[in-house]
Amino acid sequence: MRRLTDNRLEESSLKLRLALRAARMGVWDWTIDTGEMNYSPRAREIYGFTPDEAVTIDKVRGATHPEDLPRTSALAKLALNPSIRSREPYEYRVLRADNGQERWLLAHGEAIFEEIEGVTRATRYLGTIEDITSRKATELALQESERRKRLALEGARMAVWELDLATDALTSSAELNRIYGLPADSHPTVEELRNFYAPGERERIQEIGMRAIAEGRSDFEAEYRIRRPDGKIVWLLLRAEVVSDEDGRMTRVIGVVMDIDERKRSEESQKILMRELAHRVKNSLSVVQSIATQSFRGGRADPAALNTFRNRLVALADANEVLLNKDWSGFRLRELVDRIVAPYRDPHDRIEVSGPDLDLPARLNVPLALTLHELCTNASKYGALSSPAGKLSVRWEKSGEGEIDLLWVEQGGPPIEGQPAKGFGLRLISEILSVELGAVELSAAEPGLRCRIKLLV
């Protein structure tokens, strides 16, 4: 019977040693009266003690980080107090005895109490230590990342939220309450927040979200208006991402809300100013046109020249309109070409326009509009558009980084002998407008006039 018990104890001891070795834990045993510490090889390795040196409580305290020593000493007193007998694990730092390297440790301990001369007191304190430096570094990095994210969100005045789709439970924040004009300690439901939406906004946001899902995207963005409890209508920006489980079922929506009311109102003010400016420019062009008509009527000017002058003003007005549609931030190449050639189209559709729908900077608007207008005027008077059989092709493509090639090709018009005669319009293109555009090449081939324009964007 004794032999069987010894075998079980030996087996139990072996299992404990294997578990400690697998977990890379060290074992320590502190004899309270003498201050001696019995440290296992792994415990010595963690602290930087040599295999043979005597380890005392003073050496252990000396290796403990000065900032953490008061806390570990206080925790040890709680563990050794017979009325408390704390077994709470604790994390602390040590400065290794051999090289001074800082390491994070996790300690578990339990005191053994005996009654001596009628007094219960701790005689031994045993436990384990584990080096958790790598884990702690990961935790600290995560905390730092979270802190930076929080600071970024606070700096941008963004509110983070999360919606559980199964329960419709909303996780909000004080910042979200501030944006919606609610008390900081409010806990609104998602339905209560939706009730603040301006008319039609709820349906529009749902449509945007469903469209994103239909397109296979998990994220979407929307600008919308709410009416706060004080009656003020404000613009908000919503960015959200749908999270799905392993089976592809949508489970959560995580996102941010940002107050963009000041930006939207500024944009609206700019649009009003741009519309007013465009209106004034068009009025000014009309005034100039009227002055020209009044000044040169009654045969005091060539009617054809006066008509050409008017058409150039119309081209400028069209260019101005294209810029207005883009808030003066640029324009679409196709839209400008279509506007300029529109007056020269006929039921036979002899004008072909092709090319990618590219955005161009605002500075190219007027010179390109005038160039296309002069080419159209020349084609209608002397070129392809002056003949029933004539055709015109306008096409463009990106030819390099920051470059666009636009090719104007006429065919089927009256034959051109030699180089095209340069009246005012063609001289305007080749000598003045080409500087603004990038480069212009005019040539007369067998089919008709060709113009290659290199736009530098």
C-alpha cells in the first residue's frame, strides 16, 4: 500500500514538473523567518540569478523595478496577513540581476500558515513566476494604438458606434450624443436616432446600404441631415461597414458619424457665389454682344464678322456653363465637346465624338472651348461641314502621364490644296491658344483638315 502511494506521489510530482516546464514557469519558496528563497532553475533564469548563488528576499527586492516594489510589497503583506490571506496574482517588472534588462513577470503565490505559541502567522510563501514580456509588449502596443485612434477620432470629432443586427442593440458614445444634440449620459436606441432623420433621409441611407451589398461591398458612406431636439437641422457624414459571420450572415454594422454641417454650409455658400458669378459673366457677355450689335449696325461692320464675333461669345458662355456644372473645380471633356459641336449637328449625324469621359482642370476650359469653336466655324464655312457629304470625327485618348491627345479629322469636304489658309480663327488656335493647351498641329491631308491637340493636364 505504501509503495502504491509513493508511486502516485512521484507521478503527481512528475506531472507538475512537466506542466511547469511546458509553461516555462519558475517556482519559488520563501521561508519567512530566515528570508531565504528557494528558486528553481527557470526562476533563476527569469531573474538573471546564477545557478549557484544564494537567493534572498533582499536580492529579489533589489531586482524588482523601483516603481513596482511598493506595490508588490503591499500585495505580499496582504498574502501573509492571516485575516486576509490574499491569493491575487499580480504583474510587475524586474531589472535582471545579470544585465539590467527590464522584463515583465506574472506571479501567483499562496502563503502557508502555522499556529505558533497560540498565534497564527505565515511561515512560508510559495508560488510561480512567468515571463510575460512579449505578451505585455503586445498589450501595450494595442493600448497605444487604441489611444492614438481615440485621439484621432476626438480630433476629427467622430463618434464610433456599433449595431447588433440580431437584437438591434446600439453601442453608442458621448460623442455620438453630442452630435445628435442629446445629453452626454443618454443611451438612445437606434430607432430613436432614426427618428431624428430629416424626411426621406432614412430611405436614402437604406438604399445606399442595399446598393453596396448588391455590388458585393461591405462598406458604404452617406451624407444625410438630421433635426436635433432643439430644432436645428445639421448635416452628418456616415461611414459604415457590415460584418458577417463564417456562414456569410450579416451580424453587425460598425461605423463612425461625423458632423460636417459647417463644411456643407460652406459648400452651399460657394455654390451660390459661383452661380451668381456665372450669372454675372453671362450677363456681361450678353451686354458685350448687344453693344457690338448696336455699335456696328447699319452697315458699319461686316455682318459675317459680327456674326463670328457673336458666336465666339456664345462659345465662351458655353464654356462658362460647363465650369459652373462642376463648381468651377474642373470640367468633363466630353460635356464641353458635346456643347460646342451641338449647334453644327444635323439629322444626318455627320459628327462623331468618341473618347473616355475625362476630367480636365478649369484652366483649360476657355482655350479649349475657343479652339473647338474656331474649328467648328472653319469646318462649317470651308471644310467638311460645308458639304452634304462631309463628316467630322473628334476623338481623344490618354497618351501618357498628364497628357491627352485630341484628334480633329475632317473628310468629304472641299479639297484643300497645300497648307490650310490661316485666317484669324486658325491663327488664334496655332499662335495663341496652343500655348495654353500644350501643343497644336494643323495639317491638310487628302480627306480634309486635321488638327492634333496635345492637352497637358
